[in-house]
Amino acid sequence: MISSGRSSAAAFDLGGVLLTGGVLTAAGEPAAFALLENRFGIPAGDAHDLWHELLVPSELGELPESDVWLALSRLSHGAEPDALRAAVLEMASPVEDSVAALTMLHERNWRTALATNHLASWVEAWRNRFDWFDELDVIIFSADLGLRKPDGRFFAEVRAQLQAASPWFIDDRTENVRAAQLAGFSGVWVAEDGAWVVEPGLDGGREAIRTPAVGD
């Protein structure tokens, strides 16, 4: 269990942890790209391939978000970039258990962070839909840092901003959880069904827990 007796800070990933749907998780990508391609007249597979070609540069802040949507629009039958952007962002929905855990930690005066390989402009759009974004004390984007998870420097920056001796990191990718542990975080891996799995050490076993799972 995550207990307030051991820590008072936690950093959450976004896609697959607090939000799911569409391009936010690997499991959701096939249906999401098929929908985009059918809706906007993009040849099958082309949206997926272009997206992954541009993903890392955009998440590092090397490519403006507008260039991503413009490139996708050029593959389509005249779709406006803003229409493509809206279609992708509208696919997102909350992971209710993780949002409940975030709210519980916030109510217990934990310091909470969003730490994600993402663009600030996307989160600004979602902030208008999901009021729980206001429960985050710190929001850290890879595009602002020029660093992506699982780069250890990303986690060092998160720790510095959390200002906590023993923070937690919650992510849906095991490579990110491992990198967070190497940077001094306690790790939680989030499975596709929303279950949290506590990983107490780099070589330790896993303890499956159901969120919200915050000790007294």
C-alpha cells in the first residue's frame, strides 16, 4: 500500500494512468488510427506511421504541435488540422480508479505531480473537460524539458520539483517505472485494466493492489 507514513508526494503519468482512449495507450491505438483514417480519408496505416515518426520530436519540443496536425491533414481528403486535433483529443476519457487515487492523495495533502511525455497544449485542452487537473500541484512536460521518459534526467527534474524525500511514481510502462526507481522513486505500474501493481524494488516481487490504494 502507498502509505502517508512513508511519503507525501506522488507523480502520475498521463496516458494509461489518468487518461485512456484513442492514441493514449498502445492497446487503443489500432482502433483510434482506423477511426481517423476512415473518418478523414487517410490511407490505411498512414496515420499510424506518420504519428510515430513525429511523436518523439514533438514530445521533445523539437517539432511544433501544429506541424503534426498539418502533416496529418496533408494525408487526408481536405481535413482541417483543427478537426484532426479535436478528433484525437475527444477520444480521451478518465481512468476512474487512478483519478480517485489522485483525489484521495490531494485531500490528504500530498504533493502531486503530472509527469508525462507530452505537450502542454494538449493538457490545456483537457483541463477544460476534467476538473481533477486542478488537484495537481506540479505539471511537467517532456516538451518543456527537452527530455523524455525513461531518461533519468527527466526523473531527476520531477524529484527536484516535488521536493520530497521518498516520492512515488505511477506509470503504465514498466521501463518508466524501472527508470523512476533508479532515480529514487518507489514505483507503481498500472495495468491495462486499471489495477495498480506495487514494485518495491528493482529485483523485488510485485504486490497487486486495487486503486484507490492509499494507506492511512
